[in-house]
Amino acid sequence: MGRADQPILLWLGGLAGVLAIPLYTAGYRASTALVAIDRVSARYAIVLGGACVGLFGAATHGFTAMDIHATIEAGQSLRAPQDAFAPAWTPLFVCGAIAGAATLATALGFAINAWPGSPRVAKAAILANPVLGTIALAGIGAVSDTLRPFMIPAAPNLAHLVFFLACRRALPARPAALS
């Protein structure tokens, strides 16, 4: 792949994330099925938190693509993606901080409200929360020069995928629809 292909792939990847990450709201909404039915306010808080994660996560993804594009256009060497967050109070930093805080608050709210009385498989979904998953996956990426540029930026997205799959596995089977 030549250098000319990079902007196309960058914009395609950026667009894919900006369009897909807001779907986290649906994943968080589905995860509330593991929260006791009488905890209505907790269920709404999880959905609202998931919407914040989706909105600000998508913005972070878009601003990251724009930052990488600006770096390429300026003829500078690419830095590690996490280094783009270093200049405080840029839109990328602010959106990333809000997305991270929303993820932390939502994962904590989910864990507190889904843990009591949960069967073993639901507890596994709680432990697969996106905060712990992001830390674990970024840690794996940090120990390898080869994985670092890919795993660390992808860690939050992969951690959410694991969390949503674990929640899906924890949901009771639905009876087949009548036809």
C-alpha cells in the first residue's frame, strides 16, 4: 500500500467509526436487560450514559482521524495515537475525556445495578466491562512495538465489543416466535 492510499483508508476508517460508535447506545440499552426491572432510573441512566459514550466516542474517533490527516498533510512523522491527547483542551482531548468519563460512570452504574442476584454468567458480563477491558487490551498492546499502534487505539472499541457480547451471552434465551 502506497502513501497515496493512506488518506482514503484513513477517511474510510474514520467514517466507519463515526457511524458505528453511536450504535453503542443500542448495546448499552440491551445490557439493561440484566438490571433488575424495578431499577428503572438505573436503566435510564445506563442508556443515557451509553448515548454519551456513543456520541463522544464517535467525536473522538473523528477528531483522531482529522489529527492524523493533519499530521500527514504537514509532512510530519506519525506519533502514537494516544499522544494526540497530550495537548490539553483540544476538541480531541475534551471529547476523549468525556467519552472516558461516561464509559467509567456507565460501567460502574451497570455493575452496581446488575450484580445483586445475578447468575454466574451475568457476573461474567459485569466483569467484562469496557473499562477493565480497555485497560487489559491497552496493556497487551503496550508491551509490543508491533501491537502498540493498533491495539491501544482500538482497545476501547474492542472492549465494548467484548462487553456487549458477554451481555448478550448472559441474557436468558427467548422463546421462539410463533409463526
